[in-house]
Amino acid sequence: MAEHGTDEPSSSTGSPDGEGRDSGDRLLLHQRLAVRELIDTEASYLHMLQLCASDIRSRLQQLPQGDLDVLFSNIDDVIEVNSKFLHDLQETASREDEQVHSIGNLFLEFQEELERVYKVYCASYDQALLLVETYRKEPELQREIQGIIEAAVPQAGPSGLSFLLVIPLQRITKYPLLLQKILENTDPDASAYPVLQRAASALQDVNANINEYKRRKEVASKYTKVGQLTLRERLARINTHTLSKKTTRLSQLLKQEAGLVPRTEDKEFDYLEERLHWVSLCVTETKNNVAVYLANLEAFLRFRPQESELDIPGGPVVQYCSLMGDLQLQAFPDFKQRLEGLVWQPLCSLAKALSGPQNLVKKRLDKLLDFERVEEKLLEVGSVTYEEQEARHTYQALNSLLVAELPQLNQLAMRWLGQILHTFVDLQRDLAKQVLQRAEGSLAQLPHHHLSEPAFRKLVEDVLGQTGHQLRSFQENFEKVLPPPTVQPLLPGAERQVQALLSRYGPEKLYQVTSNISGAGTLDLKLLRGQIVALLQNKDTKGNSSRWLVDTGGHRGYVPAGKLELYRVIPGQGEVKEQVQPPKDSHHLTPEPSPAPVPSVPTVTQAFSDRFCNFPGKAGLRAKLTRSQETETQRPSAAGANRAWRQTRLHISLSFLGQPSLTGHSAPCDQKTTNIACVFEKLNCARLWLSRMYVKGNNGRSHWETWLETHGTGP
């Protein structure tokens, strides 16, 4: 009994201890099973990733490389990170007492790397699914893909690519659950418990950040596509909702410009935006310069002097033609091809890559206006609608994405541009080396091969300077012998009008109409060929420089600029004497000179005003005229230098007249005509008059005798 009595208490007191030990052992067992599940599933997951990257991707060669890049995204980076993670997980098994504690620290250590690689993969997952859907619309291609996947991964089933692509997403979302399972089977008093808590919370934050990054990418992709729409597609998207949003944004912007509401300032983003602007400007300028360089190179390749017949005997010319022919066939075309592939195409790709971020920056301004309006309403009312809340979140997502990625974008763009410029310099250096190598055999036969580089440079500079001096001398001599500019003749009776325009506006503002202008518009003028106008403005009210505003002396209006040329005043013809009027006394036949010459406008040709007797015109350019009809002498002799004929103007045409038929208006003397010439001209007119006075008429009597009978005295 005593023994029984002593044994009974021990059994009663040992029962709770046994249950506690059993509970602790059970908890420890479940913890080890959870750890084993984590390690085993990680090894299986990594094996599946390697299978996708090696076997399946390598067998899908019928797909374009761009599609493969979208489908498998950055799976190689995921494999690299998870391989290190699995290796460290397996090493924790050697420290059984501290294994759980080590696993918690391991997750905290890999937190940033896991987020970095998985957010990129998850962001491109939706685009990969769109490709899978397009493959399903092509039965033959879908069967080929399905056969490859079933041969490598039989458990994929009919899902095929979709089954493989979703595996990384499932794994990153399962990490918090596996950690939570280990945490539930860990004693709260254990030292590993708080570490596991932090690890589980960190992995939940990783998933939240990945979702937020994915949402930002979707917003960026949406507005990038909108920026690439054509004008017709943009017009098709306009509706009452979009008009309402744009009107609200405009009113918000006007309030900010007027100072009624404050403007949100973000110095960090402003700095990044300015950097992006300068990077884009550098890329654009470099692209334009390279385009001009390529155009000049193309023109250089079309110019082949070595194929022309040079009127120079052999020697260095033969060597030059041979060398240039060799370079034109191979060296320069190869350089052009490399330049296009290594410089021009990367520049175009860089400019295209920067267009998307630039569209996002512009769209951010619209979303910022929406955000400011919602914030203003939230302060006044205290609540906003679901749509307004979405607009608020959209701005925050877009702004966070730009602030996070613009620094990397600017840095990568500058590095990319720097590499392009380095490549351009290397191509130039390679071309120079190649030309020197090809010319090495020909250099020894050139006349100046023995000169040193400084001496040869001095020789080239001297030759170029001498050639430049010769060109300048030739230009000066050529300008001296240039024919005088051809100017349209003035219209009859336009001298006084032109004189008024000249005195009002000056010679630099006068233009002459080169062809008839028929005004089509309400403000257009109708002008004749040869008319003089004054320029008032070299463009119209819309800024069109092809329509000029002119003054004709009486009307103002617009005329086509292409039908006007600068009116050139011939030096020395600034003043022309007015034509001498005939005497009032009708009995006198001889003209009397005017006492005071009246200045007139400069004329194009040296005109002489003549009055002639009856002249029967003959064939060709000879005119038929009546007595006392006035003409303007254009040339004192005909084209054949026959002094018996003069070329005259009838105000309607140019003709030749017999010189004896022209009578007594003395030619006005301009500033260049000497006094002696004027005297001889007057004597010539007097001689002609006297010769006609002694010509006998039909009655057998001369004009002189008839005049004496009538007047009784000599003239």
C-alpha cells in the first residue's frame, strides 16, 4: 500500500508534465515538417524554373525572339536569386538548434533581392498572357507549343504555357504562408519567434510592393499607348466624360495661374524632369547631326572624280585615282554600313525609348490637376467619390513610378549616348587607319612623301592659302565684268508715281512687278507687269511671308512675293530732264528748249523723244507711223549697226524707223551725257530739219519756198 501510495502521487504529478512534453514534441515535429516543406518545395520550384529556361525556351525557336523575351521575362535573374536562397536554406539544416532562427534571418537578408527580381517578372506577366491567347488562335502553332511542354513537363496538362508562367507568381505569394506556418509551430517564448514575425511581415510587404509596382506599370503602359495614338484615334476617344475632365483641368490651371489656389511643388520631380528634358535634347541634337553627317557621306560617295577623264598626265594622278577607286569600292561603303548599324540605329532606338517617359511626364501634369482638385474638395467636404479617389491614387502611382525610375532612366540614357559617341569616334579612327594602310604603298610614290608631318602641314596650308587668294581674285574680276542687271521697263506715264514712291519710301523699298498679277482675294491688288510698288510689310496678318503688303501710290494691298523683284536704280540716272514742250506759236516748226529742267525718276534706258513725218512701214520690225506721232528712241542704230535706222518705242512695241524721218525734239541729256553730245544732237536735228525744208513737193516747190511765200520772212 505504501508503495502504491507513494507511486500514485508520482503518477498524478507526472501526468501534466507528460502532456506538456507531448505537446512540445508535437509542436517541434510540426515545425520541422514546415521547415522541410519549405526546403523541399523550394528545390522543386527551382528545378521547374531551370526546366523552363533551358529545355522549353530553347525548343520554342519557332517563336520570335521578342515573344520569348516577354514570355520568360527575367527568369534568369529569378533563377540566380533563388539558387543562392536554396543553397543557404539547405545549409541551415546543419544548425538544427538554430535552424528556425537562421531561416528567419535568411528571409530578411534576401528581402530586397526577392522584391527586385519578382516585381519585374510579375509586371510583364499580363503581357505574356496576351501572347498566349494569340497563340491559341492559331491551332497549328498551339499544337506545337503544347507538344513541347507536355514532353518536358507532363504535369502541365492542357494549360501548357499558362501553367509554367504562373509558377513564379505563386511562389512569391506562398513565402509568407510558409513562414506563418513555421511561426505557428514555434514557441512564443523562443528566441526565433520575433525573427520569424519580422520575416513574415517583410515578405508580406514584398508582395504588397510587387502589387503596387505592377499597378504603376499598368498605369504607365495605359498612358504610353494613349500617347502613341493617331489623330483619328484620339478624336474617336472624345466624349462628354473626357470633355468634362479637360474642362475641369483647364479651370484648375487657370485658378493656379491667377493665384486663386496654390500650386503643388515637388522639387525632386522638377529636378528629374529637367534632367530628362536635357537628356532628350542631347539625343535629338546628336541624332540630327548624325543624319546630316550621313547625308554628306552619301553625297561624297556619289562624287567620284577618279572615274572622270582628268586632263593631267600620269604620275601622282594615276596613284590618286587607283587609291580613291579602292577606297570607294570597299573602305567607305563599309564605314557607312557600320556607322548606320552601330551609331544611327542605336540613336533612333534611344530617341524612341525616351518618348514613352516624356508622354508620362505630360500625363502626370493632367493627373496632378485632378489630384489637386480632389485634395481641395477633401479639405472642404471631407469625402470624395470612388472615381475621385481612383484619380487620386492614379496620380500617386504615376508620380511614385516616375520619381523612382527617372534617375535610373537618365543615367542609363546618358551612358547609352556616351557609348554611341565613343563608337562614332572609334569608327572614325578605324577609317583613318584603314585609309593609311591602303595608301601606304602609294605614299612613297607621291612627290612630298619625304616631308615631315609639320612641314607637310605647312605646305598644305600655303597651297590652300594661295588657292584661296586666287579664288578671291577670280571672284573680284568676275564681279567687275558681270553684265548689268536686267530691269523691267516702266509703264507709260508712271514716272511721277514712281518719283512719289521714291521720295516717300526710298530706293531700298521699291519693287517692280515681273508679271501681271490678278488679285484673287478681297485685299489683293491687281497689277500690271513693270509697275513699281513700295514694300510696307514682308508678310500678311497671318505671318505668311509669301504675301507682301505694298503701296502703289494710290492703293494698298497684298501681292505674291514671288512676282516682285527689287527695283534697281542705275547710277547716274537719278535725275532726267523733262521732255521739251513745243512752242505755243503754231507757226513755228522748230522746238524751243525749256528754261528749267524738271527732275524725273530714274529710267531704265536712255530715251529720246522724237516727232516724225509720215513713214511707210515695211516688213519685219519696221513700224508704219503718221506725221507728228511721238516715239522714244531706244538705240541710235539698228541691230546691224546701220546708222540710218533707229530703234524706237511707240508705247506699244519696239520698231525700227528710218532716221531721216525723225524730227526736231531734242533728246534730253542725263547726268552722264556731256555738253558736247547734246550740242551734236541739236545740230543733227537742225540738219535733218533743213534737209526736209529743201525737199521739193508734188508742186515742184520746196517746203522752204512755200513757207517764205506764206510768212514773207525766214524762220
